[in-house]
Amino acid sequence: MSSGSAMFKFLKPSVRPQPVDIQAAAAWGVAGVTTALYLVQPFDWLKKTFLEKPDPEEK
């Protein structure tokens, strides 16, 4: 028996989350994050934060 199912031993077997339930929740999570990024579209901030190199300070 896997350690993941031990966490839900107090539930009846018919009510325990199945692997397909966890996969579906993960897929909906990815879909939700993708939709949020599409609606907000922070691409300028992402580019400035992660892709552009900071200008060297001249002294």
C-alpha cells in the first residue's frame, strides 16, 4: 500500500480520492493558472524581471 493512500485511511474506500481525481485537479490548476496569465498578461514585467540583463552601474 502506498503512503499516499494511508493519508486517507479514515475515509471509506468509495469516497477516497482516486489517482484520476488528483490528475483532474492538477489539470484544472494548470488551466486556471494559464487563464489567469492570459487575462493579466504580465509579459513586460516578466521580460524585464527575468530576461533583460541589468545595466552595469557606471562610477
